[in-house]
Amino acid sequence: GENVEQHPSTLSVQEGDSAVIKCTYSDSASNYFPWYKQELGKGPQLIIDIRSNVGEKKDQRIAVTLNKTAKHFSLHITETQPEDSAVYFCAAWGVGANAGKSTFGDGTTLTVKP
Amino acid sequence: DSGVTQTPKHLITATGQRVTLRCSPRSGDLSVYWYQQSLDQGLQFLIQYYNGEERAKGNILERFSAQQFPDLHSELNLSSLELGDSALYFCASSAKLGDFYGYTFGSGTRLTVV
């Protein structure tokens, strides 16, 4: 089955700096890669996603890049703010026999210091 | 409020017992997904239902079972509980099978087995 590795597990940045979180996946057939933000006591919330026919997608301060050949995708947060502090998860969605199954990375705890 | 309702929010029970977690999907969503999030671990996909039928299965233990009812709410049954079953259990819903854009998580049920 699919295996998703996420790095780093913890990330601390100064307010205003950029943060980058990277994920690799194993199943070359996976074709949808969402990123979720989980704040304390809440469920994960979708913040951005990318499909395998797109290399990059941007939404204000958040961007995601995908390298299908290398099977990795990254989340970029620019001009970080204290409210960006949370746990971020990447995921890869299966296709074919694995359709409907999503595999999540282990999460990155991001701390933005004011 | 994400629109996905999970009850109860907290549950404390003893080893060997059985519990039922309930999820009401967002209005109009036909697909329900269950996830387990243990301490220091990412989200583990358990099972997916679409319009009452099981569609995809992850690493769900035989002691666990789920169903989706005609009104589309879903229940996750956990039996012969062990200490290691203590975790956050999340439900997510989406509008249609493989819907990549309407995947919404509930706030979770925190299960503590003592």
C-alpha cells in the first residue's frame, strides 16, 4: 500500500519567516495530495491541495509544489504568523483498488514565535 | 463548525468494554470516513462508507466495526477495548465517492481506556 513520509516532525520559526514541510509518497499512481492543519482540540482542516496534473498551486501565503517524478510534495508558508502554529499533515489519496483510501504523514508541529 | 458532528466528545471506559462512536455527516454528504489518531501518531484510515455501503477498508482491527444507516449517519463500534485503543477518533464526510473537494473532518471523539 501507499506510504507517506513527512519531515520535519517539528519546526520552529520566527514570525515573518518562511516554513517548508516536505512529504514523499511511494505509490506513483496516487493523484491527489491535500494538506491539513490541525489546531489543538479540533479536527484537521483542509488548507490547500494539489492534483497530479499540476506542479504548483498557491493560495495567498500558502503554496504547494509537487514533483511526480521524485514522488514528493511540499507545503510552503510565507510570512508566518503566530496563528499558523498548529500540526500540519500531508496526505496522498489512492486510486484504482485503493480509491477512497487516504494515507497521512505523521504530522509536523509548527511553532511560530512572535 | 465544520458541519460534521461527532458524539460524544469524550469517553472514558474500562478495558474489555464496548463503545459506540457516532458521526453525522455534513448535510448532503454521502460518504463517511473514520480515522484513528493515537498519541504521537498521524491519522490512520480505518474505513469508508458511501451511501450505506462499505467502500474502502484500512488497518481496522477485527474488534472494530462500523456501519452507515439510511439517514447517512455512521457508527463506529469498538469492542474488547484495550489500553492501546485510547486515541482520538475522527469522522470525515464528502459529497460523493472520491470527492476531492468536500472532505470535511469532525472535531473528534477522545476515547480513554483505563
